Amino acid sequence: MKVYTKTGDKGTTALFGGTRVPKDHIRIDSYGTVDELNSYIGLIRDQEMDSHYKTILIEIQDRLFTVGAILATPQEKEVLKNGKLRLENLGIIDSDIELLENEIDKMDESLPPMTHFVLPGGHPTVSHCHIARCICRRAERLAVHLSHNEHVPEIAITYLNRLSDYLFVLARKLSSDLKAEEVKWIPRK
């Protein structure tokens, strides 16, 4: 199988199911941003950190492939001609969101309560987490925008929302683990 097909040379691409759309279609922007997020999480996973975080990040990357597949499938193409679901063994389920919530709660238990906003930074790994969080928020906004006109399962949007929370808390936890400087945001008086 060749990497290049030349079918997109005129600015269109195929969704799951074969429907062709312009490459700047909101659906493409939406799952393309999830792909960008997945790549950035791979960069975070490549940093020095506890192996538990790396295991969770691999699970997240796997789920993001699923979110991308969901976003790449128009509702009219969700069911194959033989009656089977196109994404039969794929999906985001409640336990995927619960995993993120449980991990957030575990990390939060070892952190001091938040009393102020913090500026992103302090260590390259922490900064990568904040960038991934911002990309995740963009992916969520695009999925919400897509949902205004086309079917997007609510659970996919919920997963992205919870993932951005996870990435924020992971940044705080890694900042603590790495003894990075945490700079408070101080509003002007």
C-alpha cells in the first residue's frame, strides 16, 4: 500500500465510508486536530516521567484514535450495507471517562489545593502538557462546532473535555514531581 494516492491533490479527501469533502471541511479540521493532539501526547510520553503516566498516556492515545474515527464517520455511513456498524468494536464508553476522572482524583490528592492561576511553564515536560491541553480544548471546540450541523456522539465531546482537565492536572503533578518552579499569575492592581 502506497502512502500517496493522489486522490487529494485537488483539495478533497475521503471520510470513512467514502464521502469526499474539501480538506478545510469542519469535520476534517475536527479529527485533524485530534490527530495533532495525539501526536503531541506522544511527545509528552517520550519525556522522562513515572511509567504509570506513560501507560495512561498510551491508553489516551488509543482512545484518541477512536475519537478521530468517530469524527471521520458521517452519520449516514455509520452502518454498513450488511447492517453491521462501521466502527463496530470502537467507541468511547463511560469507563474511558471514569479512567481520566480517577487519574485526576489520584493526582489531585497529592497536590496542594489551587488558590491561584498559574502561568504555563517551569519545565519542558510541563509546558508540553499545557500545549497539549490547549490543543485538546481546540479539538473540543471544533467537535462542538461540528455537532451544531452534524451528528457527533456527546460522549466523544465529553471525553475531550475531561481529557483537557486530565492534561491540566498532569501538568500540575509533573510540575510537583519535577520540582519545577510554579509561577503565579498576578493580576494588575
